[in-house]
Amino acid sequence: MNVLRFPIPSAAIAVATPAPVDPAVAAFQVRCFDAYRNRRTNRNLNPDYVEKCIGSVLDLLRWSGQTLTSVTEADYEAWTTHLALLEFCIAYEGAQERTSPWIRPSPS
């Protein structure tokens, strides 16, 4: 039961099936990430932080089923909405578990 009337995650929000990637696009993507990695580490940013940033972009691409050249702002908005809903659901479930036993309904 969706008591709070938040959208229930559905198949529309699920991870998309990745499309076959053109080798030229894959090579371009690798060059982009290498250039980003080099530029950011040359500015003395922590390499772990830079890898997490790249990992976030790769997560978006994996989730949307798009490539770096075809991902859109709408894909990003849908992905961040999906992440926010997941975070809220996890927090809500955690709050339910922490609720006092006399407030929760008994499992009868």
C-alpha cells in the first residue's frame, strides 16, 4: 500500500537494456573519460574522487541505456528522480523499522 501517495517505482523506471555501442562511439567515450581524468588529477584532485565522478556518469549511461553522445537532459532528470525515490523509500523503510513496537500494528 502506498500510504504517502508517492509514485511506486515501475518498469518505466527500471534499468534500460543497453543498446549496442558503435566502436567509434565507445572509443570517443574512453578518450573523453581519459581526458577528464587527466585534467582533474592535474589540478590535484583526489584520484578516488575523480573515479567516483566518472563512475556516476557511467551509472547514468548504464541506467538510461544511452551512450555519452546520446544521453539527454531528460535522461538525467529521470535518473536523479529515480535515485531520489530510492533514497526516500530506503529512509521510509528504515523509519518504519525504528518505530516503537506499541505504535506499529501487531503482526497478527
